[in-house]
Amino acid sequence: MERWALVSGLRGDLDLYEQIQSDLQMRRGTAHLFVLGDMIGPNPKCDALLKRLRRPQRSDLHPHCIYGWLEEQLLSLHGYRGEAKAEKLQRQSEDSRVQWLRQAENPEHLNWLASLQFGLIELDCGLIHGSSADVSDELKETTSPLILLDRLTRLDVNRLFTARGGRQFRLKLTGGRIRSRVKDHVREQCHEQPVPRRSVIGIGSGANYTLYDPASDHVEFLSVNERTKSSRQVGGFQG
């Protein structure tokens, strides 16, 4: 089984995307490229990047794209997401950022962006920009193990790849059990639920991306600007 490459946060930077493609071509054994959102951004080459993603060159590793938070905001501004009108972005950003988002994309790309999926399920892995709860949900090294378990359980997967925080990390839930008690007017019942070994992996953003080998469950954190980073494991949970 061949490796996956997972990237996010290109933000319209065609030059960066070409660097990542070149980097992947030098790394044998990488067969699949997943782009986990935030493809658009205030970059003059944004239109060219989207065209490249939609119509890859012959030498490219074919990209499988899902939408991210910025795409969600763009689609909201253009009426593809109900009446929200990118309220989250407008609360968090200055007027100039909202303005470039309004004018960022060639209208021909909007239908394609609207057709992208919220996430992908591959083998026992969930690939999402945020989490199974929401595209804006930011999972971190400090996130509660119970929240991580909830996000994994919603998808019924053992590994969840997320890009929203822009960080590279791997958190392991190392097994155990969750005990709960339910009391009604008749009696008290105890329940015990086994927790399988599961992981949440932050893939990074921009120049930082991740390689994953489904056969060995090995993760590599990489950057087009540096040598291979260590496949560090941050945190864990023992029930």
C-alpha cells in the first residue's frame, strides 16, 4: 500500500503548490494527494492555483480536494451557504480581508468549490479540514481526550486527520474504558465502553505537510523548506 500526502492552507499560492508537487515527485511511494481545504487566499495566482487543482498537469500527483474554512466563508458570501454571509469571518477580520474574499475568485470556480465534500473517509481514516463537528472546529495538542474521542466516534474512524489549527502533531488515545452511570427512579445502571487505540493527526499548513503510510501507520511531518521533521507524538490518553 502506497503513502498519502496531506496538505492544506495553500491560500492561492501556486508557487508553493508546485514546490510541494516537486518535493513529492522526489519521494518515491507517494500515490495519493489530499488537499484539506483553505485553497483560496489573497494571492495573484489564486485563480491559476484553482485551475491547476481542477485540471492537473500530467506530471502532477492528482489532488483530491475538500473544502475548508475559507471556502466555506467564500461560499457563504456568494449565497451558497444560506443566509450566514460569512459572519464569522466578518467578526474576526478587518474589512480589507472580507473585500478580497468577495473579489478573490473567478465565478467559474464557485460551483466547483460548492461541489466539494466536507470530508473524506479512506480505510479507517477521516480526512477533514476542521473536525467531524464543524469545518471551523480547531483540534489542538491540548484538546480534551473526551472531545477527541467524540470527534473520532462521530465518523466511526480510528484516525482523524485535521488541518484547521495549522499545526503538526499526533495525539494517541491509547485504549482503556469509559465508565458511566445512569440513574432513574427505579435503579442505577452502570455502563462500560471500551476505547480502541485511536489517533488525531494535525497535518500542518502551507509549506508544512504530512506523509502517511496506511500499511504501517507511520506519520512523517515534512516541510518544503526543511529536511524531514521527526514523527513526534504529543500526548496520549489512558482510560
